[in-house]
Amino acid sequence: MGIASKAGDWAFKAFTAGLGVATIYLTATFSVNVYRGLAWHNSQSKIEKQGSNEQAP
């Protein structure tokens, strides 16, 4: 039971480490995507405001 127990412990540790790395990666990419989306939306709003100011009589 000693070797099987250690193998199971290592498998569990590797699995949880993988979940931790995946969580950190997904959090980082989500944050970057939110930032890019907000920046894109802000630039679109500025373009709309400039377009409406140019078309106003």
C-alpha cells in the first residue's frame, strides 16, 4: 500500500497543481480580454462622438 499510496498522492498533487496553473492562466487571460474589450469600447465611443460632432449642422 505504500507505493500505491505515494503514487496516488503524487497524482493528486500533480492534478491540483495543474488546476492551479489553469486557474491562474484563465484569470490572467480573462483580465487581459476585459481590458482590451473596455479599451475597444472606449475607442468606439470616441469615434461615434467625433462622427456625430462632424455631422451636426
